[in-house]
Amino acid sequence: MANLIGNSAAHIALLPDSEFAQKEVSTYTEDAADTAAGRTWTDSETNEFMALANRRAVLEIKARIKKYGLHESHLDAFVAKAQKYISTFASNHMERKS
């Protein structure tokens, strides 16, 4: 689930105008949401998920930034956008244990 969302977050950050990338984001996010549904998550589990998803997003962004002709000076902005996507996913799809 973290790999799917990390990859989606990287696509969101790097290719916001690509129709193909956005279709992949939708598919990956739906798959991850299905996995997240039907259970509740402790704060520890949610934090671990977010750390793993963030790690995946950063690796994907670093691996693709030059490939897509983007400037490395924007790395922090791309990572911040990816982290926001991951955080939003966790808030919307990972029901917390009370």
C-alpha cells in the first residue's frame, strides 16, 4: 500500500499535467484505498505507512527528475507536494482506532 501511494505521490508531484500519469495515480490510489478499507489503524501503523510512502516517493522523484527534464533545484518542492498527497491519503482512507 505504501509503495502504491508513494508512487502515486511522485506522479502527482512530477507529472500533474500528464493524462497517462493521472490515470495511473487513480488506479494506484484506488487499489491502496481498497487495501486500507475494512480495518482500523493505530497511530503507529499510520506513521509507519507515511514514512514508507514518503521514502518511496522520494526515491521515485530522485530517479525520475532528470529523466523528465525537470530541474533538481525543485526537488524540495516536488517532495513537499508528494508528502501532502500521502498525508491526505492517510487522513481520508486510514480509519484511526479510537
